[in-house]
Amino acid sequence: MDIGMAHAFWLILGYLSGSIPFGLLLARLAGLGDVRRIGSGNIGATNVLRTGSKKLAALTLLLDALKGYLPVALAGWLIGPNYGVAPAQAAALAGAGAFLGHVFPVWLKFRGGKGVATFIGVLFGLHWGLGLAFIGIWLLVAVLFRISSLSALVAAAAMPLITPLLADNATTSTVVILLAIAIFLTHHANIRRLIAGEEPKIGRSGNGGRGDGGNANADAGGTSGA
């Protein structure tokens, strides 16, 4: 297989996996309507939680993480140089595609979630230690400040520093850097509220229940908006 085609294959496969809007589908199947019409309008687990179903939100969280993990793990396990792309490159491309699919799903006119849960799934696929490191940092910051978006942002910012210690691969490090930057871009509204001191704390709703700031209580183990 031509190396360009191999790269495109794993990027597209990851995108198709990431673009499955589990939160939207599960809420509809449960008879809870369109989650895009409530709360922040997000399709992630946090907004599903606003329907009142903790179990459905937890399931959305798990599936959003799995759709990032599975294509990365598949590429890392199965692909060899004979396929025109090294396993680490295939895994990194699949992870990037999964993240982009969640944030910009073609089925929803490219309006998706913020990508935290999927990012965590991608990290676990690239190296289990990266996923654990993200969750550990998130929990530490959450305990200290009780602001979920801040926890997600700090954890994301730490990933490019930790990745070279666990995954000695330039492609993996590059993709993690790009996805960490993307997390900051998808959280631009949260960052503005953090600067203004208006970001709600964990366990409290803000902005009349619409703000994305509390988007972490159910996404990615309490991270802000998947």
C-alpha cells in the first residue's frame, strides 16, 4: 500500500470512529430528546447528564473514550511496515482522526463536542501511562480548585511534557502536542470565564445551567465537555 494511502486510511478510520455521536444517539434511544437543545448544546456526557440520567452520561463517557482508544489500539497492534506505515504513525494518525471526528462530526454539520473524553481514550491507546497521567493530574487539580475545565486544561498542557518520557516516538509526541493545543481551542469559552473568575465549580451549575464551564462533571471522569 502506498504510504500516502496508508496515512489517509488510518486518519479516516479514526475520524469515522470518533464521529459517532454516542451522547446524541443514546439520549434519543432513551426517549430523552435531542441533547443539543438543552444545557450547553454539547453532545458529550456532561450535557447528557443534564437530562437527569447519570447512567446514560456514564455510558456516553465510556463510549466517547472508547471511540478514541479502539482505532489507536487497532493500529498499534495490527499494523506493520508492510502496510506502508509504521505502527506508531498509524496509531497517532488514527488518534488524531478520532479526535477530529468527535469535535467535527460530518453527520452533525461538523458541530460536535470538546474532545476531552476522546482525547483520554487516544492517550490510553498511545500509551496506558499517558491516560493515567491525564486522569491523575485532572484529579489533583480538581481537588485543589474544584474547577473541571481548569483541571482538563492543566492535564492537557502537561501531556506534551510527559509524552517523551513514556513514548519515545516523534510522531506520537507531535500528535499529542497538536491535540493538547486543540483542547485549549475547544475550551476558549471556558478560558474566558476562568480569566474573568466566572467559571462554575464542580457540583455547581453556572450560567443558568447552560455554561460549558461545568462540562467536566461527567466527561472524561469529570473533565470538561467531551
